[in-house]
Amino acid sequence: MKNLTKTLLIAMTISLAFACKQNDQHEGNDEHMNHTEEMDHENHDAMDHSSNSGSMASVSFEDEQVSKAVNTYLGLKDALVETNGEKAKDAANELLAILENSGIEGKSEMEVEVKKIAGTTDTEAQRVSFDRVSNHMIQLVKSSVLTEGKLYKQYCPMAKNNEGAFWLSVSNEIRNPYFGDKMLKCGSVEEEI
């Protein structure tokens, strides 16, 4: 009888621990979180907590105009990660000036969306256009020659009412521009460019 009680107690403890772990995974949409979250907690003290969300690094392309456009886009992405509509507007105006003075192919479609971002400080409206800008930017970098740095094509399955959306980053660490601090780490790296 004593062995049966011990066995039942052990089984109940294991079941309870498993149930708690399952519950923890479902809270906060952790099933959509990047696997780096565990490492983030371990390395939290070593992280940079400045207002810039991560694009301190830059990339270079064979075409200088593409380099400028992509690096400015990365600043726009960071502003949306911070949910900072003013910063996003400023970055969009800078990107617009670069595009208008460049010979980048397909820039006119991108300019339309960048103008929408530059015309408001409403981050929700900016994020709708950012999705379209990101799709154009992904095409641009894939058709260009990257000479320095790395880019990561990242994806959030919950953006755009669960349709999903992509963006580019210089870091493989997820910092979601579609939700900002609401779901900062929601997403995954889809491709290294």
C-alpha cells in the first residue's frame, strides 16, 4: 500500500508539473515566440536597453542607393518596434527622399506606401503600409548584391489579423514591428539573406 501511495504521489506530481508547463506555454502566445526568448532571459543584463531597438548595425550593397534605402528602412522598422509614430514618420520622410533621388527599380510602388507612413503618426496606419514596403524591400535586397553584413527575413503569423507579415532585420533576434511591445518577440526567422 505504501509503494502504491508513493507511485500515485509521483505520478500526480509529474502530471501537475506537465500541466503547469503546458499552461505556461499557452500564456502570452508563447507558441508563436522565437526560441531565443529563453536565452533573452539568461542574457537580460547584458542586453542594450537604449531607445534604439536594434539596427545599430548596417548593411552594404554593391549599389550605394540600395544601401541607403535599406538602412533607412531598418530605422523605420525600429521606430515601429518602439511604437513611435513620430520617429517612423521621420524615417519614412528620409526613405522617401532617398527613393525619389534614386534609380532603384520598382521604387514608385514603394514610394506610394512610404508616403502614407510619412503622412501620419498613427502607428497602426503606418504598420499597414510598412507591410507593403517590407514586401518591396525584400524583393529589392534579393535582387541586389549584399557586400557587407547580414539580413534576416522575419515573419509574424499573427500580423494583419492572422494573415501574417514579413519584415527585414539585421539581427536574428525577433523584434516585431507589427505589434511592438504588445508582442515584441512574436515571430520567427524565415530566411537569412
